[in-house]
Amino acid sequence: MSHDFLQMHLKAVISCLLIFLYKVHTTKAGQFFSSGHTNNWAVLVCTSRFWFNYRHVANTLSVYRSVKRLGIPDSHIVLMLADDMACNYRNPKPATVFSHKNMELNVYGDDVEVDYRGYEVTVENFLRVLTGRLPPSTPRSKRLLSDDRSNILIYLTGHGGNGFLKFQDSEEISNMELADAFEQMWQKRRYNELLFIIDTCQGASMYERFYSPNLMALASSQVGEDSLSHQPDLAIGVHLMDKYTFYLLEFLEEVHPASQANMNDLFKVCPQSQCVSTPGHRTDLFQRDPGSVLITDFFGSVRKVEITKDTINLTSPVEPPIQRSGSGDIQIESLTYVDQLPVAEIIHQKPKQKDWHPPDGFILGLWTLILLVFFQTYGIKHLKHIF
Amino acid sequence: MAAPLTLLLIVAVTIRAVLFRSSLAELISERVEVVSPLNAWKRVVEGLALLDLGVSPYSGDVFHETPLMIYLFHFTVDYAEIVFMVSPYFVDCLSCLLASLDRAKIAIGSNNLKSDLLFNFPGCLRHIISFSTCGLNNAIIALFIFCTLKGSALLSGILLALATYQSIYPLTLFAPALLFFLQRLYIPVNLRRSSFWCFTLQYAFIYVGSLVVITGLSFFLLGSWDFIPSVYGFIFSVPDLTPNIGLFWYFFAEMFEHFRLFFICVFQINVFFYTIPLSIKLKEHPVFLIFMQIAIISIFKSYPTVGDVALYMAFLPAWSHLYRFLRNIFLVSCVLLACSALFPVLWHLWIYAGSANSNFYYAITLLFNFGQILLVSDYFYAYLRREHHLTHGLYLKKKDGTEATLVLK
């Protein structure tokens, strides 16, 4: 009897151990695959136009920069900028958008791909991008081609109020429309998990109405509060960033693709002491624990890494090509990167305008003749008055 | 004489300076009655800018000034206003001089100065602030007349060459100048006398020689003969048909190509044609002949402007003693005043309002030139009549004792 009991107990222990091990194993593996997404998308929207809303473009471009740095490619980013600040005629430093004063960080460059620009940034286009109901002629770069295993980051910035966000100074999107759009996305299985960040005045009002699962939302200010801008730059003449996104950018600069920072750290970004406004967040619709959600789940791109502890021998290295002497005269130079032309040869400068001067012979001849005629008419006697 | 003249000049300078600075200057400098393609200041500036860029200013149809003008304006392009303010003075001084010369003949008081200013005003006013080089051309012609009257054959020949070099038409002034010198030197105008030919050849040599020297010198300025087709070819062949106060543009705008050469020749000969007959008629009165020639040039040249009109109008006070013999003075002054007023009106109606067409403007051009011709012929009649009265007395009687009138035939 005790043997049976012992056997049973042993079995139970072993099974418990096995289950425990399995659980551990699955939690480890589960942790590795717990997010459930296979690709990442980002929809970054700046809704403000005009030069004095420089900071909204800088906000969006900072998030774009971080997202791209952490691995999301341009093909998976839908960037919508309502105005062109880099080439704005009021920009004293053209082709730049700075996010730090004293021009420390230029978030613009020739690797910024804007998908919706200028007047294309409308409420209708934004909602069509989210829901996927675009005309068939829309190019791929303008589509959100997400599936049910996509984690999507949606970042909105601009001027907002209680329950709405202003687009282009002419129309607005309400929080209900946004919630319905996300429900459409859920119904069409267009996202696995969605992180919604909004940096506007009274931003928390925009996520009040969400009702779809797997949504996490952050806002820069509560209802009744204004989100404030961070620093003006005296050379450029406008505020460069908003406070919330500035500190978000600082936080994200710390994050690298292998970082284990989680959402709880993100919620702590920009407390009231720094931001003046109270950032808010909403996680009740999210099924996972925010502490287990990595920043890179939304801001970075998923990398499936196979860990192996074996050493692998690569094939023997390729031998360098045999130097053919051939005819000793001709020395074939090894192909190097083409030498760049000096800038002055590329940029044709306007030829410096040389003032035309009459030839000396002409002046000489003319004045000799004039003097001759003068003396002929008035006689030589005037000569002594000159010399 | 000197003090009133100085005062007059100061007043004139002030008025011109005020007008230059006003916004009227820009308005007037674009009017077609005032600037022509030959003498527009805008074209001079354009030509100098082309030169600074290393391109010959004669390439293209923009610049039609002579190289000596390039040389002159190269230094004064910033001080253009001063040049334009100074150059019409020559015309003023000359007309005063003419008046004073004739004073010796007729003994009229110094009210000539006032009439001189009065005559200067309507004509000169428009053209002085027009920023055209017409003022300089007029100044050269005025200087030429001055030197002729003073008796210096060398200077007169050189200045006439310069005036011809600028625009070809002063060539016709060779004959009156020659006649004046012959009269001065008491050489009778007899084709068989060797003294006549001697002096004629001398004068012609001075004239042609200086013309050749000036042309050669202007070749050396830019190193090419481009200026000859650009300046003289332009004057003769009239390619630019912008409306002006002359007669060429309308006619040649509707001309068929194969008649064009014929009519160019006809129109240009018209300018030179009156020289010989007038010289024969007025061989004892070369000063009046100069006036007539200048008037004919101003009427019949290919691109006349009000500047040319102002040139011979400035000399009218010298013949103020002919006033009592003028028959059409009221008609002529009314016609000229009315046309001056109607030119801008019809231009506006044609170009801007679109309710008139080129025929309206051409009609006013015709009327204006008709008025000018009437004025010139009226003065001609008055001069000849006065000469007749000088020899035959003031009250003419026919053979049967009744009063006679003189008729110009």
C-alpha cells in the first residue's frame, strides 16, 4: 500500500514536475512567442498645417525615426505629414527638421519616405488607410497591408480638443469615428494588437470610446488639460517639439532592438513634473499584461532568431583571384569606389559677372582725336594752361 | 543777357529735376510717342547688361545705339538722369543764340528768351523725362548748328559727322551747312568757279574723313562690324513696326513682302528728296534751310518721336518775326494740341480697352504729321513772303493799283 502510495506520489511529483517543466518551457517559449505577432506596421500621422505647427511634423518625424531605427521598414510605415516644413519657405535651414534646440538632431533626411503629404492628409484618407477600403489604384506604399498577425503602432499628433482631433485646420475626426474604425479593423482581422499614441491637447478623450479588443492607448494629456510644447529654437523661430513626444523620443533613443523595456516604462514617460500635463493610458482592452509587452513589440520589428550553441564551420574562404601580369605595361587598377567629382564641378556656378571695359586702344584713339580737334580749333596757346 | 539766361536755366533744371523724380517719369518712359526702338533707355541698359555678360549687344534685336554711345553710357549709366538733364540745354542755348543772331538783323528785344521757354515747354517736357537718347542726338545737332553759326568749319564738319553717325538723316544737313560757309566766306555758289569747288571739297573731306574715322574707331570698341547692320540697317530697312508718331509702321504692317523693298526706298527717299530743291530755293538763307531740313527729318524719319519734334519746335522762336505772315497758325496749333491730347487716349482705347483699333491711332498720326507739314510749309511761305516784302515793299500793288496778295506756288 505504501509502495502504491509512494508510486502514486512519485508519479504525481514527476507529472507535476513535468507539468512544471513544461510550463516553464512553455512560458519560456511562450515568452518568446507570447506576443503572437509576425509583422509590425506603423501609421504615423501629423494633422497640422502651417509653419507655426512645425512641432507636430517634428513629433511625427521623431517617432518615424525611432520606429525605423528599431527595424520597421518603410514598406511597413504609412507616414502622413500635412505640411512640408523642411522645404517651407520660412525655414531658415532648408531640408532640415530639428527636434532638439541648437539643431542637435535633424530628423529629416533623404531616407524619409512620406506616403501621404500635404492635402492628402484628410480624415477620409486616414480612415481608408486604417480600414483598407482604398481604391484599387492606390499604390502599395499608401496602403496598410496588415493581417491578423500584425502589431500596429498608430501615432497621431496635432491640435485636438475634447473628443476630436483637427485635420488640416478644416475638418476633424471624432473619438467615436476612431473607435468605429478600430472595430472595423478588428472585424476584418487587420491587427493582432494595436498601440495608439496621441499627443494633442485633451488627448485622453480620443481613446475613451474604444471598444475593440487588443487595444492599448497612451495620451499626452487628460481631458481638460493642454499638451504643451517643449522648446522654441530662436534661430528657426518656432517650437521644435511637444513635451510628451520629446521625452518619448528621449526614452526611445535608449531602446535598441534587443531591449527588454516594457510598456510600464512607457507609461512612466513624461510624468507631470516634466510634462505639466498628466499623460494617460488605457490598457483594459488589452489582453496581455502591459509589463510583459516589450516596447519593441510595437516600435520595432520582429526578429525570429534561432539560438544555437553549436559552432558552425563555414566553407573554406574564397582564394583571392590570381594576379594576371599579362602585358606588363597595362596595370589594371583594382576597382574602387568611383571618386566623387568635386562639388564645384557638379554645381555649375553662375559665371562671375565681369564688368565690360572698353579697349585701351579705343580710349586712347578717341581722346587723342578729341584733343587734336580741341587744339586745332582753339589754338595751341591753351596748352600752357594745362601743363 | 547772361543773368536772365542763368535764371532761366536754373528754373529749367529745377523743373526737370522735379519731373525726373516723380512717378510720371516711369509712366512716360514707356509711351511709344516718346521712345522708339532706336533711342529707348531701357534698350541701352539691356545692351550694357549684355555686354557685361560677354555677349555682343548687337546680337538680337534689342540694342540699336552706336558704339560711341556704348562708351558714353558705360560710364554714366548710374548718372543717366544728369546726362539727360544736361543735354537739352544745348538746344536751349542754341535757340537763344539763334535769336540773338537774328536780333542783329531785326532788332527785337530779349523777350525771345521767354518765348523760347514757352516753346520749349510742350515739346521738350515730354521728351526730357522720357529717358531716351533722343536728347543726346538733339544736343549733337544743336552743337553742330552752333558751330556752323560760329563759323568753325572743322568743328561743324566733325559734329555733323557725329550726328550722321548717330542717325543717318542729318546727312541732309550737309548742304545747308555748306551753303552757310560759302555765304560766310563770300564764295558765290557757282558751279563753274574753282573757289566753290575748293571749299566744297575741303568741307566734304572734313566731313567724310571724320565720319570714316568715327566709324573706324567704333569698330575698335567691340572689334566687329556688327553695329552697321544693327544701327544703319535698322534705320533703313525698318524691321520694327511698333506704333509711333510716324508714318512707316502702319503702312509696312500691311505691306506685302514683294512690295516692301520698293516702298522702303520710296519712303526713305522722301526724306532726302527735299534737300536739293530747298537748297536751290533757299541758297541765300541757309539758317532757315537748316530749320526746314530738321523739320523734314523729324516728320519723315523712320522712327520719329516727340523729341525730334521738340528739336525744330525749339527753333521756332528764332522766327517769331514771321508771325505776322503766318496764315494757318491757329489751325496748326489746334491740330497739334488736339493730336497731342488724343495720342494717349486712342492708344489706351486701342491697346487696353480694345474698343478702338490701329486705324484710330494711325488717323491721329496722320493728322499730327499733317499739322507738322502745315506748320513747316506755313513758315516757309511766311519766310519767302517776308523776303519778297523786304525787296518789294510791304504793301503790294498789282499793275492796276489794287491790293495784291502773295501766293506760294
